[in-house]
Amino acid sequence: ALALGHLHANHILHRDLKTQNIFLTKDRLAKLGDFGIARIFTTTRQEAKTMAGTPINLSPEIINGKEYSYQSDIWSLGVVLYELCALEPPFTANGSAGLAVKIIRGEFLPIPSHYSRELQNLIGMMLRVNPAKRPTAAEILNMSFVSGKMKEFQELRKVGQTIQMVLIFFNRQTLFFQGIFF
């Protein structure tokens, strides 16, 4: 949501958000990539019409041939989040017509029950058929459980960096002492 918030604030519609376009660095940071079909708007109120993206991640408005905007990316992020939790996409079918019907209806099984009610609700909000009822990236980032998890992650990164520096220090000291004794 942080990357989408940045893109949307800069009038960029990703249009192909999917798990394969999210990369994890060695530092455990998620990075969004593949902007090959991204669209840059000149104003915040513009909409796109071209059907673009990966079929399983297409929003109902795209499938229906309607104009779409940033909320279509939110739908795709909801599909990604669902996949990360359930280890399968929310909408599956044997053919593209069946897939389209399932997406347009917006009916999907809940994610596994061991996930928090807040996360289950967030996915439900992101996968609302009506794009006007989906939260914006900024609204997602302002949700208390999301902002709380972001703060936890930042603290863990600080602790991890500190531990990493200590380990590097001790490894260098060990090498130094090994050099003296051997």
C-alpha cells in the first residue's frame, strides 16, 4: 500500500499489480516493479479505458469495459493480499469467461481464520465490486492496524540492523584474534 500510495500521489496507475511484480530484497523489503503498462495521468481525476493487466488480477470495472482509475490498483492489491494469506487467488475458473463472471460478482471464500479480523475486513474492502467503496492507498495506510504493523516492522529493522552491526563487529574481532593466535 505504501508503494501504491506513492504512485497514486504522483498520478501513476500501475495497472499490473500481481505477486510476480513484487520483489523481496535481501533486507526483507518488498519492492514494486514492472511498470511496463503503467499509466501516468496529468490530473488526479483522470481515468483509463484500455484493458490492461493480468486476467486474474483485473478489477470488475476493467472486465466490464468501464473507465477505471486508482481503485483498480487497490482491487489488484486486494487480490495479492488474499493470495499471500490463502496461498491461492480469490477468483479461479477453467476459462476466461468463468473467471470474468466470478470477478464481476466479487464472491470469494474468506482467508484462513487464523488471520486477524482486521486483515479479513481489509481484504473484503479492497475487493468490493464498486470501486467507489474501496479504500484509497492513503486510507489503508492510515488504518490503525496497518500503521501499527508498519511501526513494528520499522522497529524490527532497527533492531536487526543493530544486531547485524554487532555481528559484523564480532566477526571482525574474531578474525583479528584468529590472526593473532594462528
